[in-house]
Amino acid sequence: MASQDEGGKLYLTKIWKCKSPDCKAWVREEFATEAQKCPMCKGDMLRTMKHLPALVKKVKSKPR
Ligand SMILES: [Zn+2]
């Protein structure tokens, strides 16, 4: 799966990744707690890096 998003730039982002090789769960460090546990298998997580699109803060557009 190496599809290119249109104009989507990827940035090396700090994440927490599940230690289990069978589990693909991960969270952005931004959203992780100090003792982050895997949301899927409740296992330990590792700090790592991943290329992700820039995080766009969702702003609710005001209805006109
Ligand atoms: Zn896991």
C-alpha cells in the first residue's frame, strides 16, 4: 500500500507502537499517555517514528 495522497506530505512523526508483531495498533505520541498501553491488546508499547500526513486540527466549520 504505497498510494500517494494528492499533495499529501508525510512527516516523520513520533508515535507509540504496539510491541506485539501481530498487532498493528499505534498512537501518535501527542495522544499517548506516559504509560501508554496498546488500545487493542493492552500490551506494552514502544516509542518509534512513522511517516504520517500532517495532523490537521479539525475545526468545525461554522454554518453560514
Ligand atoms: Zn497491541
